[in-house]
Amino acid sequence: MALKPAVDMPSSESVQGAAHADLSRIHLLFWTIGPASGLLQALALLNRIDHDAVAYLDKAGGFLHGAHGALLNAYWSPLYPFLLAHAIVFASPYWQATALHLVNFAIYLLVLLSFDFFLKEILPQASESAAPDALPERILRAFAYALVLWCCLIFTSLGQSHPDLLVIAAVFVLPPRWRKMQIGRGSSLLRFCGLRAARSRLSRNPLRARRNSNDLHRTRRMANHGIGNASHQ
């Protein structure tokens, strides 16, 4: 009776080594495609600015000429023109649009760095509390990298002049007590990111958020008043 050949089962060390190699390749691919795509988009939109860019450049120029109070506004973000002011300090008016896009590209790199740090803090904790049939970390990391690139380059492109990329970076650079909390894979992680993004969006400019809230209540009162008048006629 012939004996069946023994099947060599991969050891846990070899499996962990292969998984680590896959994560390294995904990480390298992200840091190759991400900055290159952002730089190409910034160069393609180098001479294109919107109406928000004109306002931010005007506030940055006012800050350079001593009007420091120009940054404090009930509508515009103060941090973004503050950064622009340091970028255009030696730039002529012709090169101010180029300096603006370079600032956007630098903020974009900051978002990638903060998101990569965020994943390094979250995914190992999620792996410890994950179910046996959960998705591997390499798939979650690849999906997360693709999602953040889509958010930065398509949903919020580098050609738009607003502080949203700064808000995204602030969402991922969390205090230590938030980084240490146990978050499982799935809906808990999505709810956590969504709540942090919403909170940062509202806290970006408190006066603007309060004004939007007042407008919402005023609109509701007007609608209720109109409905009441229609019911009496």
C-alpha cells in the first residue's frame, strides 16, 4: 500500500512574514501613488483659482500688511489664510496662485501622513478584537488608502481653496485618549470617524456653525408659519 506524501503546512512565522510583506507593499504603493497623484493634480490646476481663493489671498495679504484682525471672521477660516500669508510673503502677485496650490499640496501630504498614523493606531487594536472570519488587515488597509485618496483628490480636490483638508488632518490626529480606545472593525469604526468629522466640521468656525443653526431654526419657523396660514384659508 503506497503511502501518501506528507503535506507541508505553512508555519505561523511564515504566514506572519507573508502578511507583513503584503502590508509593506501596500504601504509603499500608497506612498508612491498618493504624493504623485496629488502633485500631478496640483500641477494641472496650477493657474486655476476660485472665488474662495481670491478671498483667502486677500486676507493673507492683509495679514502681511499688518491687518491681523482680517483673519478673524464669522465666515472664513483663520488658519488657512495664516498659512497662505507665510507662503506668499516672497511671491509676486503673479505667483500667488502657484503658492496657494503648493500650500494645498503640503496640506494634502499632511493628511496622508496623519491618516497613515491613524491606521497604525487603529488597525492593530481592531485585529485583537476582530472575529475569526473578519477581513484581513491588508484588505482593510488597501480599502482605507483608496478611500482617503478619493476623498482628497476627487471629493475634495486640490484645486479648491478651503480648509477642509486641514479639518481632515485634524480628524486623524487625535488626542491620546482617543487613540487608545478599543474600536472593533465594522460599523463602530465608521461611526467613530463620522462623528469626529462632523464635530470638526462644526467646530471649524463656531460663529459660522451658530449662524447656520440660527438660519435653520428661522427657516423652520417660516415654514410652520406658512403652513398655519394655509390651513386657516
